[in-house]
Amino acid sequence: MGETLKKEDYILYILNHLEPEKSDYWCLNKIAFLVEFAYLFFTEKELSDANYAAIDHGPVIDGYKKILDTMEKRGLVKIDGHKIRLVDSRKIRIPEDTENIVAPFLKRYSQMTQGELKALTHATDSYKMTTRNELVMGNIINKKLAQLETFFDDRVEEGGGEDETILVDIDRKKLVKL
């Protein structure tokens, strides 16, 4: 797996893959969170150096407005209301093995509506645990909590027929102390 992307490059990478109507603050933040946490789930490695704050509207890149304002001043993006337009057309390159993991998730989440993205991100265990079921806002979501998000593993959904009365084994080394 390659090196961790700087958050600015991660944002550019996502924007390079979003349809213009989806390139707004809302979708960018939700998709960034879901793709990064899916990557963490499968690789146990960070995709970017972004941190995610748990706020009323769900997980967001911590300091995203300041980051995007700085990116606009540097001529990388243009902010038009809530829409974010790419100015810098360079493609952010990531290693092929990373791309193979990230691309399907990026495609899946970029096709979701705002309502679907909100419902999914608010339902994640990492968001619920960080906000204590939406009672405490503003804390940074511990990326190690990505291991709890079993919905990323489609094989569970596709397999069907699992006996839900049997408890799964828990790897105690992967548990996160809060």
C-alpha cells in the first residue's frame, strides 16, 4: 500500500471522481469519510491524514471549510456557494493496489443521494460511539473504530443464509478502548 495522502490531495482525488452536481460540501465530506473508513476496514491503514469530526450533520473532514478556503486561495478549487469546482485539473495518482480498493467504494457512495449518505453516516458505529448516540458533538472520530463497520464487507450481505444465532469470534487485539 502507498503512502498516506495529504488531506488536500485526498479532497482533489475525490473531486476528480465526482459528478459536478455532487461536488458540494455535504457529499464531499460524507464520501471522504465512507471511502476512508472502508479503506481502513480492509487494510487497517489510513488513506489520508484527514481527521473526521462528528457534528450534527454527520462526519466531516475536521476543518474542511478552512482547508477548502486555503485550497481556493492556492488556485486548486473554486467555491461557488456550496459547490466546489476543480480549477487544478491534475489527477492525483494513487498506487494501483490502493486504487483497486478505493475505486468501488468511491463509485458506490458517489451514486447515493444526500439522504442516503446522511442515513448511512449517522448509522455508523464510529459516529454513534463518538457522539454517544448524537448527544455529544464536535469530537474527532477515532479511525480505529472503522473496524466496527462490518457493512463495508459486502461478502456478508451476498453470502446470505448465515446463522444469526451463532456468535462470531472477536479479535480482542482489534478492540478500541474509549
